[in-house]
Amino acid sequence: MTSPTGSQAPAVPANPKLDARNRETAKNFEAVFLGQMTQLMLESVQQGDGEFSGGHGEEMFRGIMAEKLGNAMAAKGGIGLAPVVLDQIIKLQQGNK
């Protein structure tokens, strides 16, 4: 007898190494995205020349700071982009089989 919901496709056996790599890739994508958005936000802030200005050192390291902030935000859960990216990675991999 068939199920009222229809037949289900057989589940693809999970590969723990591939699954971990996919999760890491999705998390890294979110970190880069957040870093780029942070970089754009930092560039939009008007910099002063006062005594509390970071000067040339701040300009030199602003990109690194944005990257580190992106990594930190992604490590704390990010904005929910990684799970969506992970779903797309999995769909693409299943479509190639």
C-alpha cells in the first residue's frame, strides 16, 4: 500500500566529512559577506582629523578590522545567511547525482 503523501525518494547517505565541509563553506561565505558589508559601512562613516582620529593606521587596518568583525559575527550565529547557503549547496550537490 502506498503512503497518502506519495512515495519519498530514498535518502542520500550522509557523508560526515562532506557535511562538515559544506557547513564550514556556508559559514565562511556568511563571514565574508558580513565583512564586506561592514567594510562598506565603515567607508561611509566620515573620518575626522581630530586627536581621536585613527589617522593613517586606522585607514591601513580598517579592512582587516571589517574582516575580523565579519568572522566574529558569523561565529556568533550571523544573520541567518549560512543555513540558506548550506541548503543551496546541498541542493546543487543532489542535483549533480
